[in-house]
Amino acid sequence: MTSTLDDATTDQSPKGRKPMFEGQRTLTSRIAVYIFILGPFAALVAAVPLAWGWGLSWVDIALSVFFFYFSGLGVTVGYHRLFTHGSFKAKRPLKILLAVMGSMAVQSPPTTWVADHRRHHAFSDREGDPHSPWLFGTSPAALARGFWHAHMGWIFDNDVTNKERFAPDLMADKDIIRVSKLFPWLTVATFVLPAVLGGLISWSWWGALTAFFWAGLVRVAILHHVTWSTNSICHMIGERPFASRDKAANFWPLAILSFGESWHNLHHADPTCARHGVQRGQIDTSARLIWIFEKFGWVSDVRWPTEARLAKLSVK
Ligand SMILES: [Zn+2]
Ligand SMILES: [Zn+2]
């Protein structure tokens, strides 16, 4: 398998004969993946019937929305557009804050996330892509299997993407390494903080418990599925107005929940572009936040789309 991957002409990762994987997951890390992926998922399944009996307070809703945006934008603006694709440059305090926010989405430390995602772009929808829905064929059964694999099955693969090959810049960044090492603690914090706030605001243990459930577990689960939908749905269904060498598509129903990441066709056509929703009416909250950061002078060198470039990329 490795030889065909090394021969891939479109592999944009640094060469130098570094292997694709750096090893296998340890037992502790395998168990942690099961707990922190399936735990919030189970809460999501339980959420609807429980909401009936428990009720759901306004404090829970407000905390859920806040932490959804906080951790979600950490992934889209921080992990994705800044760390993976270098769509803009950020001042050091903002860079660290975005790494911390993204870590609180419980998707992996920034180094791991970026290595996996750069491998996705380097091999998109071909062998070597960690999460393509097209790896098993195009029959209905193969696509069902592919959907599952692209959505969440791939997370349980034990091969670890080689960070020295795909993310050497982040491995050399002391701030990012420090945040990556704090990942277990940030995972605890993302569940405990809503509980503490919910308890203090409602001044009750019950308020702490419901906030833990809604703004901790259920919020993380929904964000997981939104992020994974970009890998599964947005590589299967939608419009393809721009030329990309894979099946990436724009899927409008997820635009708001995904903070603009579901304009995935443009993203694969022009990965370093800071705005993914480039056409009229395409809401892109992440791009709006980057624009605000730029106004405050906290980010620079933002790669905004230009008319000429979009015209070149568009499918006539
Ligand atoms: Zn993609
Ligand atoms: Zn990307």
C-alpha cells in the first residue's frame, strides 16, 4: 500500500521518504477514543426522551449554544483555516486561544487533527485519504459502508498519521505542542466548565447536572456529527460549482451549524482561501469571525477570495 501512496503525484505533503504512519495507538488511547466518542453519542441518543422528563432550562440552552460556538469556531477558524491551511496569520495570544478552543471540541489535539486533515487533502477521495466515502466502490452497499467509514468509522482506525511528515510546522511550534499536551485536561474542562457554570447560575446541583448533560455531552456529540458530516455528506451530496479533483460538494443545509464549512466544494478547489462560502447568500460564520479579528488587528495576511481567482476555479 505504501509504495502506491509514495508514488502519488498529487501528494502535497513534505517528501523526504517519511512514512505515512508513525505507529499504532496505545491501549489507553484506544479506550479513551471509545469513551469520549461513544459517551457523548449515547447522551445524544438519550437526549430526546430525557428532555421530556427532565425539562431543559434556558440556562442549559444558553450554555449549550455558547460552548457549541466556542469549541466549534476553535475547530473551523483555528484547527482548520489557520493551523491546517494557513489562511491567515494570527497574533500569538489569539493563536494559543484558538488551539485551546479547538481542543475543547474533543476531536484530538491540534497536531493530530492537522496531520489527519492534511492527509485528507493530499489524497482526497483516493487511497490514503483517512476518511473518504468512496474507498469501497459505488454500489449502494459500498456507499453505505463508505458513508459510515467517512462519518465516524475512520476514527477507530488504529494507524496514527505521521505528524512529522504532515505537520512538521506544528511539531516545531512550542505553543502548539504545549496545548497538545494539555489535551486530556482540556477534555475534562469542556465537560466540567458547563457543569460549574450551570450550578452557579442556577445555584443548584441539579442545574450543574443538566448543564453537564446538555452543554457538555450533548453539545460535544452534536458538534462531532456536524464536523464528521463535512467528511461524509459533503463528499457525497451537493453542488460542485468549482473544479476540485475530488468529490467535495457544497451542501447548504449544514452551512449554519458547520460555521460555513459545508461549502466544501470551494474549500477543496481552493484550500487556503479564508472564506469557504464565496457565492451570494452563502453564510460563512468562520469567515465573518476572521474578518472581525482582522478589523481588530489580531490577524493579518488573510487570503480573501478575489473575483479573478474564483472565475478561474469555477466550472464553466
Ligand atoms: Zn474534504
Ligand atoms: Zn481543509
